[in-house]
Amino acid sequence: MATQPGLQWLTEQGKQDASEPSRTLQELIDKIVSANLRFTNRFAPRLLEQLRACQQGGVRRIICSLLDGDPDLQLNGVLGLREPERIVRGITFLMKLSGIARAWIIIDTALPSEWTRQLTKLAAAERIRCIFVRNDYPQSDPTLLLYTILGRRLRPGMLPTERKVLLLDSAAAWRLGGGDGAGCTPLAVRDLVGNSSQYAIVPLG
């Protein structure tokens, strides 16, 4: 934790914003579907379905989690360190399209302050609240996370939107911050022999 891990670009695509950003939530959904982009992971559960649920109204808050499920693979934390501008841009992009006025970023209390200083500064400028949470396993799981910060239970199979929350992780926010998420994605790889982790931006497809 003392050293700051790097983030290597393995593709030229994506260093600049790709296409013209979507102007409506439906346009974003259509682009994700047509390009067959995969946003779902355990920290951003069924994101496409969450976006569709937002169209029905009632979702009051966007929550972007920087919590990682494995202390040896801290992709969300590394993105907070290396790509804070793009994470915040992705969150504000979703706020604009969805009409959701409030957003929170959940940050691991164990991350060094120098990892999160720029992110919290940029978030404050956009009136995005940063909340620091002790990331004891399995705190990063959406069910426990929502209960910890909101006191709302998320039953198995339920979408966070059923608790009035659009939940994603920093990797998903990063992709949305670069032009609808097309082109490339963040990736973490663990070298078990060398006992080290590598973080990179890799092309999709």
C-alpha cells in the first residue's frame, strides 16, 4: 500500500473520448445493446437493467463504489488514484442523462490519502459526496454495502434500483466517462508466482 501502482495503457483507442456522447438515457442504452458492451460485474450488478429501471423514475441516488473484493487486486482503488477525472466525468454523465441529482462515491478507509485526494477534490467540485467505509470482507458486496450506508436490505436477485439506487463501480464509471464505454476497459491481473498485481487499460473485442 505504500507504493502507488501504475496503470498501463495497452491500447491507443480510448485516450481521447470516442464518439459523440449519448444525449439521452435511451440513446446510451441503445448504444450499449448494439455494441454488445458488457458492464455487469459483482460490483455493478446488471447495469443495463439498472439503466432501464431508471427510465421508470423513482431512483434518487447514484452510488459509485471504489471498494474492491480482493486486497491483492485493487482495480477500483487504482482507478481512483490514476483516473479520477474520468471517474467523476462518468458519474456526472449518468446524472445528466438520468436526471438523478445526488451521487455518492464510496471509498475504502484503508486507501492512502494521496490515492484519493484528487478524486475527492474533483467530486466536491461537482457536488458529489464522498463517503469513507471500512472495507472488511465482504463489505464490497452490493447487498451489504447498501445496508451499511443506507440501512436498506437488498434481497438476492433484486436490483439496487429497487432500493432507489443506481449502483456501479469505478471501472464502469471510467468506461462511461470516455464516451459511452466503448473501445477499452480497465483490467487487473494477479501474478501469483511473482506476488504482484498489474493494472492496465485493454482493448475490447
